[in-house]
Amino acid sequence: MIETLTRPLVRIRRVEEAIAARYAEGQMRCPVHLSIGQEAVAVGVCSHLEPQDYAVSTHRAHAHYLAKGGDLNRMIAEIYGKATGCSEGRGGSMHLTDLSVGFLGSTPIVGGSLPVGVGAAFGAHLQGESRLTAIFFGEGATEEGVFAESLNFAALKKLPVLFVCENNLYSVYSPLSVRQPRARSIPALARAHGMLALQGDGNLLEEVCSLTKQGVDHIRKGHGPCLIEFATYRRREHCGPHPDPFQPEEEVAHWALRDPLRGIEIDESEIHAEIEAAFAFARESPFPRRAS
Ligand SMILES: Cc1ncc(C[n+]2csc(CCOP(=O)(O)OP(=O)(O)O)c2C)c(N)n1
């Protein structure tokens, strides 16, 4: 299984590197929040989702959208603000959606993916549908009140929700140490609501897969929601194509050694061709009509 996931992992990295390399051309009509360094979470989690399962994401959504099966051409076109984009060019990088693969959308309001995802899961439950909903969020979202409200309601109704917390240590430029007391454990907050909570290395694809399988099996058996906190690291600035000027050098070096793509070598020619075609599609597409 891991071998088949290597290609999606590399593909997502190369897509985001291509976005970073071209950002200065000024053709992208929105800010971009890259998840370079965090891709293993998206790929490992989504590999355990079925096409009819839902996923909801944040401002840092490219990897989640692509891992869930979102269309690459339509994502790049969206970033270019074109009518062929997945939100018809009116949303940009932070408002990706592809309903054909259950990617309900992404929201840049920190914590916003939580109630949206729980609401979608509740709706599916009321309709008698057997879908799981995966909700991606950063550890910054756990500082919002809506985190507790969403966990509470999902646990109360035993909803089939997988809460996926990507803890990359930073909220914009503020490290975890200035935002949360040391002893605050995110899985413990979930356990306090009576739900299964797991924790692991988000840069190890095998570990992401095995923890996700555990969580998804639990949820699909009808035992209610599960939260998984994955430790990971963002290797670019919070928003934009450059390295983060505020991350300490030793920390950057430490995480570089734990990059999820380390040791992977595959033939990437098809990936590069697909990316070139997606950028050409975006460039050649028309802008949306002005609303009258
Ligand atoms: C409610 C709200 N507060 C503040 C912001 C500004 N903001 C945008 S991204 C971000 C950091 C979020 O950090 P985290 O949730 O850990 O996600 P990450 O960016 O690390 O992926 C903040 C504070 C916002 N978009 N929404």
C-alpha cells in the first residue's frame, strides 16, 4: 500500500513547488498557504477514505483537495482566478471544492472547518447515509471555542467524524510555546469528550496510515468520532512561497531530516508533464464574467 501512495505524495509536493516557483509572476490571484513538509498526513488519511466520504479543510488545503481526488486543472485555474476553476475563479486557493469526490470545501476562518464538517456529518446521519467525514485543521484551531463545541456535538451524537489535527507548531509566526500551556494535550481534550484520540508522527506515511486505519475502523463500526493529532512541520512561510524567516535554523534542520519525501526516488516525468498541462490550462482559461 505504501508504494502506491509514494506517487501521490511526490505529486502533491511537486504541484506546490511549481506554485511557489511561479508565484512571483503575479498571475495567481490570491495568497497561497503551502503545506510543503506536511503532505504525508493528507495522503495517508485520504487513502482510507472512500469516494463518497466527505472531507473539509482549511486555508492550507491544496494537499487535502488533491489527496481526496480533487481535479488538478481546476485547482490551478482557481488559483489563477479563472472561470474554469473549481469555485469558478471567485474563491482562490483558500476556497477549494470538488463535490464530485466528496471534497466539500475549505474555509480560511481558523476553526471553521470543524462546525462545517460536523454539520455535514450530522446531515448525512439524518439522511441515513453511511459516509464518514474527515475534518482537517491546524493546532491553532484547537484554541478556538468552536473546537470544543464541535467535539461535544460530534461525541454526543456519535457522528462518524475523523478529526485530523495537523500540529505544525505554528499559528502564523507564533510558536506553540507562546499560545498553549505545555501540559495541554490535544488528544486529552478529545478524550475528555469520551472519544477515541490518537497521536503520532505525521511525517511517517506508514504511521499516518496505521493510525488512520485504527480511527476509521472505530468510526465505521459505529463507535463515534475519533481525533488524531499528527506532529508535522511546515517548510515554507505561513503564507507565500518562501522559507519561513522566523523558524529557528536548528529546528528547520531537525525537521528537514524528517521530511516525508526523504529516500523516495521515482520517475517523475509524468508528474511534471501533468503539472505543466495544468498551468497551461489555467493560463489559457478565461476570467469569470463580471457579476451584473
Ligand atoms: C478566526 C480567525 N482568526 C485568525 C485568523 C488569521 N489566521 C489565518 S491562518 C492562522 C493560523 C492558523 O494556524 P493553524 O490553525 O495551526 O493552521 P496552520 O496555518 O498552521 O496550518 C491565523 C491565526 C483567521 N483566518 N481566522
